[in-house]
Amino acid sequence: MINRFFLLLASLLSLLLYSCDRSYETSYGNSKVIVIASEHLSKPDGNKYLFYKSPEGYTWRLIDAKQLNISITKGYEYTILAKPIIGSDFFHVVKILNKEYKKSSNIPKLTFDLKTLTAESDEIAFADRLNDADSVAPGIIRIDSLYVVDGDIVISEDQLADYLDVKSGYKKTHYWSNNTIYYTYAPGFTKASTASSAISTLESQTSLHFVYGANSNGYIEFCDGSSTYSTATGKTGNKQQIFLKPTCSSGSAMHEIGHAIGLIHEHRRPDRNAHVVVYDNNIIETEKPQFTLMSTNEAVCVGDFDLSSIMMYSSMAFSKNGNPTILTTEGAAFNSQRDSLSSGDLVGISAIYGPPYHRLESTRTITRNEVTGIYEYYEYYDTYTIRFYSNSDYTNNVMITTPRPISFYYEDYYYNTNINQFCTESYVYNVTIPAGCYSYNITTLYGCENYVMSDVSEYSMKSLSLF
């Protein structure tokens, strides 16, 4: 889960985190308000397509210009009230609400000219070994002793079980606490300026904060590599790595950081098929599994499907014959966008890391605190609640409008009477807070510190923290 998923990612990022219930038009009775972009797209035969979206949305879709009964002047962005014509795909324009000169409407860079497309290269691990790979599961191939997930996430056999078990959300993706990501550079790392540029962009446009230095609770190490890839989706709690090849751009570095914060590839979103068509016959055989749709158990959609996402692959991704592997439902093609974070990427990251910001709060209820003869009792319940705030000072409680995945670290420090010594049990788990919450009760934990003549009779100190 960066697009953007919580991931769960995304591509929101994949929630890689996402929400699939947005409409593209704002309705007024049978009529709809839609925005027509200032840029147009023409087919080789001269047929013209227009880009349209809802006023509050950010995802542009294509509509045949012949479907509208007005002439649109290029270079102007229109807001119109249009009424669908029953029994056809056409709209009757009721009224032009606004006409504004606009050099660019920030539309996705689509084309019907396949000769302008470039093959995916930056974010493919071991690109020269794909023909030697074995398919293991949807989205996972094996090359020698390593496993490649979704083309650019390289894991070991020890990590494989977590990626095959999706019961706890998208491949057990965990998220960074307090919006803070720790990172270091490997000795001799030569792409520091590239990584730094990617980090600066993320810090300036999102709530994420990057701190240089290793951390015992988990950090990213940037390394030189012959390919560009990450070794994890989300936070592992240990050292995880991002490899950048010599020609890697800052945009591709942001793509890999997107994986490290929990975003997935946009083209695997559960709602993908409403927006693009995947051409299975053109895909390298071993790479077909990574075009498999994720289920809603693996990824939750936040925001609209976004062709401009930095987590979206190009139309030529993993092509075995020079023909496109992904096109829009209208047949338009696209290159991958690695210049900047898209509106959808920002929505996906915000859905995981805020704003609104979340804080774990606890209250203790003491049920017994007494000394009776040789017996000492201290027993209590700790209630843990997540609360959401509009500001990072945590003073203004607000409601979240999208689901929020949060990773928790549970620990129980207890006395084992069978072996007469203190032990620790701990694990990490996710909770997805539903939209519409101001706060959410996570759990209530029982604790006790009981003694007989100063010897432990029962002891259990349970705690919960953000991972």
C-alpha cells in the first residue's frame, strides 16, 4: 500500500490504500455537471476525443467528441451541464456553465500512436533474466534463490510466506508510525542525489517525514544496483533496501519508496477493468501473474483509478512482442509517468498517513490495588483508542473520510510459572479503521502484578504501540 494501496495500497497506490465508489459526474436530476479539458486527443483517422471529469474529481476519462452536441475550442476548459440521451452514449449539452482559457488541464499523456511508446525498463528487477524465471503465484516469480513480486519487489524465501498469505490485508503490509521513515545510504552509494531529490519531493507534498539514520524499529537502506527495486512492500521492522540502477531517475526512486511506504501498482487495483484492458497474449509468459487483479481482501481502493499515478506501468510493460499490454478502454496508450506525484498518489498517501493525523491514546482502569497479609495485588485494564486530528499538534478531533490502515505492535511481558522466568511475546498486526470515525476503540488489555511474600504469583504486562 505510495498511487498507492494500502495498502492494503493505492497505486492509495495503489493500500497499497484506495475507494472505488466515486462517480465521475455530479448529478442534477437527469443532468450532470462535467468538466471538459483544454487538451484534446485525435486518432490517426481524425476522430477526436475529449477528456472529461467531475468538477471535484481528478481522474480524466475519454469521450468521443461526436457524443456532445457542441463545438469545443482547444485551449479552453469547459464546465457544462449535460443530459444523457436515453438509449445512446451521447450527451445533450443543456448549458455551458463556464469557459476558461487554460494552457493545461493536467490530463494523462495518452496517445493513439503506438510508435511513440517506450518499453518499461527502470523498475524491473533482473530484466535480463525474465526468460529464466519460474512462476510461483499470482504476481510472484522465482529467479535462482530470490522471489520477485510485481516486477520490482525482491524478497527472500523467508519472506515468501507473508506474501502468499493475504488474510491480514495486502500481503501483510505494515505502515510506518508517526509518518516517519528512517533511512541510510549503503557504503559507497553513488545515487544519493537521486534518492535525496525523491525524498525532498515526498516531504514537500505529503505528511511524510524522512530521518537519516538507522533505527532499531526499522529503516530503509538505499543501495546501488544493476536494477531498480525494493525489498519490501511497507515497513518490515528491520533493515529493508531500495536498489537504484545507474540511470535511475528521481521519479523511479519515488516509485520504489512508494512500495516501501505501502503502495501497490495501480494496474492491479480491484477496479482496474473499468478503466483499462489488459492484453494477455502480449505479456511475457512469466510476467502474466503480475497483471492479475487483486481482490478486495488484498487491496482497498482509495480515490479514482489514476493513469497518471507514479505507481502505474506503461502500455508496453512486459511486452513480449512489441505490442501493448495495457490500453485504456477507448484503445489509447500511455507511457509511465515518473515526473511527479499525481493527485491520486497524494490522495492515497494521505489515506494512510494523513492528514487527518492519528494518535494512539490509552486510559487505565485499576480494578485492584491492595496488600492483604503476605499477598500483594495490582490489577488493571488498559483501553487503547485511536483518535484522529486535523493538525499534527493533536488538538482538533476530526472525522476520517476514507478507511485508515494502521499497524500496531503488541507485547506481553509475563512470568511463566512453568519455567519460573519472565518471557516476552510480541507481534505486529493491522487494523483498518472504517471511514466516518472520529475515534476507534482498538482493544482493552488486562494486566496484573501480583506477589506472595515478594515472589511473583501472577505477572502480565501487556502493551500496545504504533509499529
